[in-house]
Amino acid sequence: AALAEAASSAGDAAPDATTETQALAAPRPTGAPTAARASASLGGAAPADWAPAQAPILSQVEEIKQSASPPPTAGVRVRGNAAGPRYRRSTGSVMPQFQVPRLAIFAALAIALVGLLLYWQLPSSVAENREERFAELLASARESNARAQATSDPGLRRQLLTDARAKLADAENIREDDPAVASLQADVSAALAVLDAVFEVPDLATVVELAQTVSGDLSALNAVVGGDDAYFLDAEGHRVLRAPLDGSGPPEEVLGEGDLAGFATVGVPAHIAWLPETDSLAIIDDQRNAFAYFPGRGSLPLVVRDVQGLGSVSSITSSAGNLYVLDVEGDQVWRYLPGQGGFDSERTALLDGADLADATEIAVGQDVYVLDQAAGVRRFVGKAEAPFPLAGIDRPLLSPVSISVLPGSNRIVVADRGNKRIVVATADGVFLRQIVSPQFTDLRAVSVDEGNGLMYVLNGDTLLRGTFPP
């Protein structure tokens, strides 16, 4: 009965069912005890009279953990109760993990197997190829040598012999000390030695050392031999010197700048040439005045008609009594016939349309020869240029400084200063021989006494005498 009354009074005081339902649905404060709330709702009944049902112990523990745990850390994600934390990378990227395909493994094994097979077969294959190459080189060298011996063209012969020597050198690298290679090399070297035609002067005697016997500045640029004397053009001393070939006396000055020749004053001597028909030395100075020196009698003016009208006077020579002048500026070689008092005659042009910009010296025999710093020796026949190949020579001319024609044999003699040798060739340019000597250190000019088989070589400021080969 007491419980019924309490319930009735509680029902009278409680709000309607809807309000009660909302109140029950609202969340409860986490810190309020369950028993106190129940006691208040029942009109202050003591806890001893009524106690609500207790939640399971595991649910209580979970509730305490949730209320006491700190808030989740940024970047940490928890998956399930048993999952551990995963941290995101702040930098970089995750390295991918690759799995090698089986096909790549099989390919690598196949390549390794092929490599082993090649390594096993390669030595014998290389040896076979080397032997084949050796046989080819030896056969080709033999063919070149045989063709060289059969040809009469010295230029082609040198080309074939040079080719054979190069192939034999390659063959020797493959098989050293092979008797067949050594034998063929000896044949090729002997043929090349014949083709080189080197003649080393056995005996060079000193005729005169100008630097030891002449006072003042000295630089002998040119030398010619005439009669029993040698004549020197001294560019530094501005004079012409004479020295006896037999050494019977010291050098002497025969004509110099400022001297009088007859009634004419001499300028700086620039060119000299021996005139065998009159046994005199022709001299032209830098003012284009011409003089003739007669040994033992002195110097006189020499007539060269209208020499002042030439483009230039770059070199002079004589042949068969005529005087020849190289005119570089006029791209011409002029011929003067002998006349009263010298060469008082109309000059004749010997070339037609030649470019002589690099010409330095001339020589005249049956043809006209011009020494050219760029082209070597140039030959002109009947006003037209003709070949002068020097076929068969081992090296081309290098800085040639003088040229002459031997009247007895019509051979051409060139002082090749750059190669320290004297080159002899036929009139049409076939190489004959090269004359060498350790004393040829500064070649400047060469004159040949063909009748006596002697040559006179101006080396620096020293005149040397030696044998000239036939």
C-alpha cells in the first residue's frame, strides 16, 4: 500500500510521458553517481531501500579508459583494438619493392653462357684471323715489290716500294723475326737506297772562312765561281768580295757602296753573275746601275739597255753570252743579247702569262728555270711552263736558295737549304741524286766546275770545296 501511494504521488508530480522520455534520452553527466539520481527520482528514498542494476565490469573499464585517455595525435590512425600506430612520412617517398621476373633471370643466364662460349672460342678465332692477315700483308708486299722492280718510272717505283715497306712493317707486328718478312724487307730497303741516290761527299776542304779574314759587318748571301776566283755578295758589308780558289791570298773587296767605277758611283751591290765570254763579273746595284769587274783591271760601267724600265730586278744570270734578268714585279724573264759596251740591245720577253710572285732565282740552259719558294723548280719551254716533277725523290725541296745549269751535261743543280742537301736532276726534272754532308748546316749557294769534277759550296760565311759526282 505504501508503494502504491508513493507511485501515485510521483505520477501526479511527474511531467507527461513525452517529457519524461526526452529526459531519459538526454546524456547524463559523467561525474554524477547513478544511485543518487535514482534516489532523487524516487522521492528521496534511501539507497538502502533501492539500488539500480550495476553495469558489467568490462563496460565500466572501457568507459573509464575512454574518459581518461588523451585525444588522438594528428597523423596517427588506429585501426581496431589490436592495431599499432602507423606514422605518415613527412618527406620522401616509399621505396618501391621490385620483384625480378623469371624471364630476366633466364636471359642473364643465357648471356653468361654465350659469353663463356665466346671466351672459349675467341683465342683460336683471333689467332686464325691474325694468320690470315699476315699472309695477306706478305703477299701484297711481294706484289708491290715486284711491280716496283718492273717499272721504269722512278716516281711510281718509290710509291710501290713505300707501300711494300709499310705492309711489311704491319706483318712484322703480327709475327716478329719471320724470315720471309726479313728477307723481303732487305730487298725493299736496298731498292729504296738505290732510288734515294744519296752521295755523301767524302772530302770537303775549306777554301776560305770569310768571318776570320774579313773585317766589318759580313753576310755572304751568294757566291759564284769564275776563272781562278770565287766572288761573294756581302749583303751586310754592301760590297763584293773576291777570294782565290787556291788560297794564295786573303779575300779582298772589288766593289762596294760609294766606290767609283769609271765616272759612276756605285750603290749597294744587289746581284752578281759571271760572264765567261768576257771573263768578267756583272754587278747590278740597288739603283739598277750595272758594272763589270775585270780581275786585275778594275770595274767599269756596264750598259744594260733600259734596265730602269723593268718592273724589278730580282736575279740575274748569263748563258751563251746573253744576260738574263728575273723581273718578279713584271712576271717575266728578260733576255739581253750582247752589244756594244755590254748589253745595249732590245730585251726579249721569254715567258707568257706566268705568275712569278714567289720566284727568287733563275738559271738558263736549253730551257728557262725559275726557283720558286712555293713551287720549287719551275721549267719553261718556248714561253710555256712544262713539268719538272723531280720524280723519285724521297722528300720535296724545302727552302731552295740557288739553282744553276751545267752547260756540259745540261743537268740542274739546286741547293736545298731546308733539307741540307744538294739535289741534281735531269733537264726535264728526273731526280738523279742528292749530295749530303754533315758540314751542310747553312747552305746558301753552290757552283760547279763540271770539267774538273769539283763543286764549291757556300755554307754560312765559309766556302767549301768537294768532289762533284759524275
